[in-house]
Amino acid sequence: MNLNDSLQSIGIANPSGSGWLAVVFTFLLAWLVTWRSIPTVRKFALRVGWADQPNARRLNREPLPNAGGLAIYTGVIAALVLASLLRPIEVQNVLVQVLTILLGGSILVLVGFIDDQFGLPPSVRMFTQILTALLLVANKISIDVDFGTPVDSILSMLLTVFWVVGITNAINLMDGMDGLAGGVSFITAMSLLAVSAQFPNRAAATLVLAALGGAALGFLRHNFHPSRIIMGDAGAYFFGYVLAATSILGKLQVTTVFSLVPTVLFLLLPVLDTTQVVVKRLMAGKNPMSTPGKDHLHHRLLAWGLSQRNAGFILWSITLIFNLLAMRTQHMSLAVMFATLSSIIILLGFTLWQRIRTTV
């Protein structure tokens, strides 16, 4: 199975090989819109006071615009809308999947933005995340549990909600250092894209991940240290939700606990980071979701004397290793893995070179 076979199922490929062009076009448009819109968003955010003040979680020493998520969201939506207009999605269930993910992501962008600017109780944020996870379940985007028991459908719903809510918050909790959440999201999106492109039942994921990867790269052009803007809860929720949803598209079936290992590997760094933070805060009698603190993995690296850039490089590298392992467990060929690795390194390298060149 190749990329064109997969994309033919959503009507954006033909035997001549334009499937590759469709994916590249979607990626580049999302990258361009996000990259070019951030300066405008940043200027407006500074004027109206949309900014994060220095606190126990953030490392910035002065107010930093926190509306980057709006530019990310705009880039993804613009790319998907234009790609669909040029090559309409022809299979109804795939269109429903794409719209479902975008609807849930849109709700979380709105809630995250309100939280960024005005603050929301943790219960409201959690309720919204559970609601958007159930939206996926209602439209057959779920982890399919098959233990041969009468309660398999209930277990499927609970496991899907736990996965989506967990990853959404895991990406958000990692957004405490310049370039970290954006880089992890970019690497994961590109790796999931390489896998989804091999299977016709993951065509919706292929389309969405191309846009998400492009938007993440466009955002990193402005977010790598020293950052000029951050994504805020709006962007982190959007990245986390879309990555969680696309990682289970195509009917991930769980017959044993080990069936989840390949999917978890793609997002293992955020999972490990969030797990150790939650455990430590619970043991200390603190609310793990509402108490900011410098107890994440990147805070440890910084405490050891590493710079933000070097700490980011290390965590990006760990993420890339986990994603390569995940691809291997899903039986991806060495050629696909090498092409994915090369693309990620080249694109990140060029983006960081451009960012560093403008700050020296």
C-alpha cells in the first residue's frame, strides 16, 4: 500500500502520483499561513494585552504574547479548506471524520483561548475535553476494545476518552519552554503522517496531519528560543487533541494491553512527562492539573545547566527516537523511516537556521 492508494480513498489522488502533491500542498499552505500570520497576531496581542506574565510555569522574564494558537488554528483550517476545494473529499465517512476532528479542535481552541485571557476553572476545562472526546466516539473515532466481554463498548468509550483527554493535557503541560511543545508536535505529526499514508482507512488522518505538521513548523519559526510568541492553551489543546484523534483513526483494535504500545510510543515523551508530574503532585497533596510548577523534564534539564535550546534539542531527539520505534513496531519499511527522519531533520534544521539567523 502506498500514499496514492491511501489518498485515492478520499478523492485527492490519481494514478499519476498527484497524491504526493496534495499532501505537500496542504503542508506548505498550512506552514505559509501560520508563519505569515503570526507577526500580525503578535502585534495585535501586544496591543490588547493577550500575554502570559512570568510565573511558576513559564520561563519568560517579560510578558509574552500567548495567542499563537490562533495562527496555528488558522493555518490548519485554511490549508484543509483550500485542499478540499481543489480536490473535494468524495467519501462521506472520511469527510465526517475530518469535520469531527476539526469541530472538537475548534471547541478546544475557543475554550483554551478564553482560559488564556480570562482564566477558567479546571472543572470547566476538563468537562470540555471529555465532551470533545465523546464527540469522537459518537462519530466512530475510537479505540476499539475487543476482549470478548459484554462491556467492551463501555471500555472502548472510557479508554478513548482517557487517551484523548490525557494527550490533550500532556501537550499542554509540556508547553513551558520555548519550542518544546511545537517541536514535539511537529515530529509526532510527521511520523504519524508517514504511517497513516500507508493505509487507506487512515486517509482522513493523512490530510489532517499534513496541515498540522505544516502549522507546527510555521509556528516554530517564531517560537524557538528566544520566542516571540507562545501557543497558549488554545494551541496546546488543539495540537494535543488532533494528535490524539489522528493516532487512533483507522479503527485501532485492542485485544491485549500490549496492543496500545505502538500508539503510545508516538507520544511517549508527553505521556512520561505528565505521568511523573501527576504522581509527584498527588503525593505532595496538590491538584496536578491546576498547580503550576517547575517539575517537568525540561525543568530538570535546565536545572542541570543546559540552555533552553540544548534542552529542546535533547527532548526533540528523544521524541524522534520514540517515533522511529513506533514506526518500526507498525512494520514500516526502512525506506519510509529514513525518508521521514530525513524530512524532519531537514525541515527543522532549515527553520531553526532561519530563526537563529534573525536573532544574531
